[in-house]
Amino acid sequence: MSSNAKEKIEKLRATLSEHNYKYYVLAQPSISDFEFDKMLEELVALEQQYPEFSDPDSPSQKVGGAINKNFESFTHQYAMLSLGNTYSEEELRDFDQRIIKQLGHSDYEYVCELKFDGLSISLHYEKGQLLRAVTRGDGVKGDVVTDNVKTIKSLKTSLKGDYPESFEVRGEVFMHRPAFDKLNMEREEAGEVLYANPRNLASSSLKLQDSAEVAKRPLDIYLYQLLEKNETIKTHAESLDKMKSWGLKTSEYTKTCANMDAVFEFLKHWDEARKKLSYDIDGVVIKINNYQHREELGFTAKSPRWAIAYKFKSEAACTRLLSIDYQVGRTGAITPVANLEPVYLLGTTVKRASLHNANEIARLDVRAGDYVYVEKGGEIIPKITGVELSKRTGDLPMHTYITACPECGTPLERKEGEAQHYCPNEEHCRPQVVGRIQHFIHRKAMDISGMGDETVELLYENNLVRNVADLYDLKFEDVLKLDRMAEKSAQNLVDGILASTKIIYARVLFGLGIRYVGETVAKKLAAKFKTIEALMAATYEELLLVDEIGERIARSIIEFFSRESHREMMARLKAAGLQMENMEKEKERTSDILGGKSVVISGVFSRYSRDEIKDLVETNGGKNAGSISSKTDYVVAGENMGPAKLEKAMQLKIPILSEDEFLAMIGQGARI
């Protein structure tokens, strides 16, 4: 029975890992979320039943859940220096000549590695287990982001083979473009601001306070440097092979080159081949292979003398700007878009490019008729980066940004501190009205079956809907009158609208399309404000107290519910039977042992997860705190508790409880 369980567990892990890769890396899921979740539930149940087969790299362990309000600072044992950069082959030849001069010979090799466009990270392993992950920071000190890094699905937190007792390895955290594009499509549907590029998103993800949120981000990692004094490893190439044998992920595109001519062949190949990669690189890192040679070459104050980064020039094309149009989003945001003479760029023909906002047009001084440079560097759609002034002919007039909405003619507004112009006519501007209803019906919101974007367009054109509440007044006879609408389709649509009244409160809030309120924020609002009336009555200060809600989101919520038309719409939706309150049950209190006590949870636990221990604190009357202060009553410490927290708790003479001591205090006992 045990051997069958092990076989089943290993098969589930392999299958789930494959689907994680398809979902997060390729952005091409081959099964539904429901099917994935069911397999994951089965794996978790088996792992709990057979703990002898536990594996820290199991897909079940990559879901996050740790909250870190204050990232601990950590001083790097070896400074994380930056590399010297060059765009010139001539400067690379000079670099090679300096190596020859310093070593006194040319008997050396280079290792060429792709230069990933991500975030540098330092990983510390002890006895084969990931102990600590630290960002570059200022090169001397970085932030400890271990819980967040552990959610990266391609990272081995438990190693195999002949690894050293203790070592540090460095690499790059990044994001694949297909997965990044998928995230941005979801944000666009939610009316949220789009992420700028994969690198910025990868960087900001590692600084999120909730590792469960980080786990939703499709991060990946490549490791490329071993920092370990080991007499048996003589070269960088050998160290990469060792790292790979321990289970660490290294790039398959690294190459050892006998001389600079071989390096140039590598550069030439990847300047073109990078366009076919699923992730962004901005160059190649060239390193001396032999460690003894590196010792002889040494360092400058800022960078090693034995390595240099060759940067590729951005992929750009020059073409003629024909005209500038303006698009109106469902939130009223105005986006200027350049219409171009078609030009081939990075595998696709580009006809349109983003100009972002009025500030960008003024900065570039771009004019219709100009020849402009277009790039696709990590953007959702191409962007214009410059004007070729030598080709500007005649007296091209300066572009004047529109002052009225191109759809409804309403004067545009621009809020202080924002670059974007907005059309304030949200109730009568066609793209806004239609866009909000289309957002409301989509899968992650109300999931109204039988209705798509084209159907919403038809309903609007036939004066049947002007806001989302109108959907719930639709009759079968009204829908049947629409073009190409058969009886069965009409009935399915009406039935789908009725079924949507069972959708939970948090998704209703998301479906309303309040600016900046995405799926996650909607869940947090529903948890804090249990009814729509409570949310509508919430003050600016009360909103700011909700986790992850800042000033911009709070102002947007206040403004949305201050409109009488929106308040009337809420009343109509409630009358139609939509779920306008959170029906989740409060955690039942089991005792008052910790009544009013402030408890800080730190470290990794063996019998319960951090979230489960936090639940136990609350159900026994206590309050969870994110950081240690004089008001802290207890610290529950697991393995790998941060030394700074431990020192502070000892200084303040706060009782420090082990997991078993805490469980004994609340009468819970150890879980078998």
C-alpha cells in the first residue's frame, strides 16, 4: 500500500509540475483551474497521510502564505558588485587585451552566459536546505525575501547529491513574456493599470508582503554563480555542472569559448536568437573561466576585472507616423495611439504603437508625418521611443492633444498628479458603458453564461442596457428581438443572468469595475466590510486600514459610492437578488486564553503552517501582529527565525515560545 502511495504521489507531483510550467511559463494551460485544484487536493491529502514521502519541492509547498510586514536586512558576505558594460566590439577587444597584459599570457577561456533581464538574488543553503534568500539591495546589504522566493516553482529548496555543508549561490529572478502578457490581459479586463514590463513586475513581486500573492505571480529563476571555496572545483564551467547536479536550475545556453573570436560568434548568434526566447535578455555576460586566473585579475572598487557585460542594442525600426488616434477605456482613460506605416519588428508586422499620454507626446515632440523609432522592449504593444528629426520635412505642425472625448465630446479631465486624461461622462460615453458591462459579465466577475462582448454591444445598440443593473430587468421577449438570437440562445442568456445572482459578494464587488479595485482588492474589501452598505458608508480612514489599500484606491472607492446613480444601482442589484453581503462564517472562538494578547509569529513550523497558527491565535482570543514592539506579549518562534527579530524580542524581554509550548498553552496539543 505504501509503495502504491509513493508511486501515486510522485505521479501527481510530476503531472502538477508539468501543468505549472504550461500555466506560468507558457501561459498555455491545458486543463481547467478546477481540474488542477482537484489534483492538488489529492496530492495534499496523500502527503498528509504518508508524511514519510514529504518533499519541500512538491507543488503543494509552492503556494506561499507567509506575511512579512518588515523585510529583515542582511549584509552580504561578498558584495554583490555590478559589471562593467559595453555595446562595442572594439571595447571587448580592449577588455581581452587587458586580460592578456595582466595575466602575462593568453592561455585562458571565457564562459559566455545570457544576461537575463530580471532581479539579482543571493541564495544561502545549509545542509542542502534553502536557509535564506536576499536581494541585491545596495550591493552591501539586501532584503531577506526567503518566503517569497520559496514560491518559485522551478527553484529547488531541498538539494540532492554531494553539495557542500554551507554555500551561497547567485542568480536572477525573472518572468516569461507569455505569462506576463496573460497577467496584463487579466488586469486590462479588471480595469487595472497594466504592468510596464516583466522585469519591473518580477522585482516588485519579490517585495510583496504576502507570499501567497507572490505564488500567483509566474516567476522563474536561473542560477549562475557559486560562491564556495572548494579545492576540487577549478573553473566556472565545473561549478555550473555541480550546481545542476544538486538540482539547481542553470541556463542551458551557457558556452565555454576558447578565445574572443568564439565569444563574438556567440554574441552574433544570440543577438538574433534572443527574439525566439520566451523571456527577455539584454545582453551576454563574459567571464574568465579559471578561478586561479580570476584571483590574479582581482577587482576594481565597483566590479570584477575578470568579467564584462556586452549589451545588445534595443530592437527598433524606423517608420512613418501617419496619424494619432485616441482610445477610450471602460474607466474613461484616454490613450493616444500612433498609426504607422507597417514595419516588421521582432517577428511581427507593427501598424500601431502606444504614445501613452500627453506628457509623452510633448516629451518626444512627435508630429503626424514624422519618421519615428518603434521598439518592442517588454511592452504589451510597441511604443515610440524617438523621432528622426533629420527626416522631418516641411513645416509639420506640433501635435495638439485633444480636449474633448473622441466618443461623446465631453471635456476631458486630468487629475492632479496623474499623467492620464479621463472622460468624466461615464454614464453616457459609449465605450465606458459597454466596457463596464462587458467587464461585469466576464468569467472572473459574474460569469454570465450565454452572454459575450458582442451580445453586450447588441443590447446597448437596442437601448436595452445602460448599466449593469439593467441586465436583471431583461425579459426573454426583449432578448429574442436581437439580431441572430434564437429562442434557445435567448433562454440561455436569461437563465445565465438569473444564475449570476448566486455569485459571491467579493466577485460582485470586482464586477462593479471600480477603478483600481481588482480581484484581490475586492476580496479584501469583502472580508473587511461584510455588506455593501458597510462598504458604501466606509470612511477614507477606515479604507486605508485594510491591507493593500492605499490612498489612490481609497479615494476611488469613496468617489464611486458618492455618486447617487451608483447608489441607486446598488439598490437595484440588491433588489434583483445579487449577493451583497459576505456569507462566510466568522472564525468560532474556542477560548479566551490569549484574550487581548498581541502575538508575533516568526519562522517555519513543523506541525502547523504559519496561517494555521495565526488562526489558532485568533480563535483563542489573541491578535496577530506583524512586527515586534513593546506591546508584543508573545513571540511564537519556529525554525529559521530572523536573528534581528530574535535579538529584539530578547532585548524587550518578550516571552519566546516554541511551537510545542504555544500549543500546550492553548491546550491544543501536538497534531499527529
